[in-house]
Amino acid sequence: MTDKKAKTLAAASKHPTYLRVAEWLRRCFPGVEIEVAEVVRLVQALKTSEPAFIAELERLVQRPFPAVDAPDRQAPTSRTNPAVHPNTYLIDAVHLRSTPIYSCFTGVVKAARVTLHEREKLPFVTHYGWIWAHDHIVFTNEEIRAWLTKNYPDFKPSFARVDLITPARHDLFRFAPVALFFAYETTTSTVPSFFIIESGYATGKPAVLYLGRTMDTKVVAKTGYKPTPWSSPDNIYTSTLTLQDHDDPDVLVIESRQQLDERPYITLTMKYTIEASPGRVIWPALQTLEAAVRIESISLGMGEQLKELEHWMAEFGLQHYAWNLWPVPQRTSP
């Protein structure tokens, strides 16, 4: 980024319009730091793709967003890894909430697959974007061994290869609630011996790793982070994973509950489909926006008293996004 662009971005980051949108996003994603500079980039990008949405935002915050020079699309690097694994995935993610109200919707995520290096942390270039070390808690075989030694000293598996299945960062943005690490005993093994789930925020920042000691393990752990206003790091996280024929994920089911003997308040069911060829790139910025807007729609359904901006977001979500089950009590009643 040039000095001029950096100064313009820094000035815009102090503008009340961007600060108000940052406040809204922090409400939706309370567990992660929201940089105002990220909000500036998001709003500027949406000015082109969603001008009516931005115009209404400007009305609600009662002043226009100041113009900012377009940021660099991707930080250049002289050395990268090609993503040589042929498989990419279409993931249908069904979000079912069962308390204090019912709501259900299906989101769609695209993911690429890469094989990590022993020590090297170069980014991978894929059809769906870039896969960077800073978007993951661990990014090499060596880092995975160190994480296992620190957190699970009794678990000492021998593995020579790890495949990472993850959404990529595209056009500066990343939407990646879940990534999977599959570990193999040898470089040519056809079936993984254990797995790690990486959960994160709708902004693309990773948060927590969960270990599956075998491919049949049911993971039970403290959630460890706060992805939405209704979650808690102390809630109980459980997950089960099934595979397709050999080593492609089939269905990942994640549940969260306050106590282990209670029913889950939310269930996320992710169905992985291998694409015949890489398809349309879904812009991650719109996915992050949709996640935040749906949170407001659900908040409205729970009876929360919302400010004008948040209330408009909630109504926008109800009108413009598809729902399997409306998050509003009077609409979900028989």
C-alpha cells in the first residue's frame, strides 16, 4: 500500500460513519477485534457491489462515507506454493438454532485443499484465493507437532503429511468458520489417522483448534471462544465427522450447549461435496456481511430492543435472505 493510500485509510478510520459500522460489527462478533480499517475496506468494496445497501447505511448514520482510494487487492509475494491437490469443495452449512427461539438457514462456503510443508510457511494460491499462514493457528507439520506436545502430551502420533481443507482469502477478505486438518502416517497414505478442526470467526480470523484422536472420535471440549453474542467460551462444543470413500470429508456436525446433558442450542451441519471442477468464487466480504445481518434478524426474533441501524439490518435480513425457518416467534409458530 502506498503512503498516500495508507494516510487516506488512517483518516477514514476516524470518521464517525465507519466508527458506527465498526461498533455494529463488534456487537455481532464480540469475541474478535474489529479494526476500523477493515470496515473501511468492506464499505468501499460494497459501494460497487451493493450501492443501495450502502446508500441506506449512509441514511441511517446520517452522513456519507468519505471516499477512500481502493486498497491493494493482494499483498504481492515472490514465492508461493501452487495448490496441487485436485479437489475443491462446495459446503452446504445448515444452521439450526433451537433455543430460545427456532431458526434455520443454509449457508454456502467454498474450500480448497492443500498439503502443508514440514517447516515452510509460504502462501498457497488456489482457484478460490490465497491460503496464508496468518489465517491459521498452525500452518506446518512442525507447528502441529508443537501444538500437540503442548496441549496433548499423552498423544504422540507419527505423521508425515497433513492436508488442510479451508476457505481461502479472496480480494482481501476471508469467511471461514471451519477448516479441517487431516494427518497421514506417510506421505502416500490414502486414509488419514487423525484430524484437527479449526473454528473461527465470520471475519476470517481463526480462534480454536479441536483434536480428533482418530477419524471416528467424537470431539467434546469447551468452546473456547465467542463467535456470536449468544455464545460463551465456557459452553460445551461437540463434533462428529464422517468421510466419503477414503479421505474426503462428507458431513461435519458441530453442536454447542451450555451443559453436556442439555440439548444443543445450535447445530451446524456441514455437507462437503467434491466439485467436478472449481466453480464460481463467492466473495467472502458478502458472506461476512450476511452473517452479521442474520445475527440481527435472530436478535429481533428473540425480542431484543434494537437501535435503528441494527433494527434495519434485522429487517433487511428477513426480507433479502432465504430462511429454512424464520427467526421470528410469530412466524415460526404452527
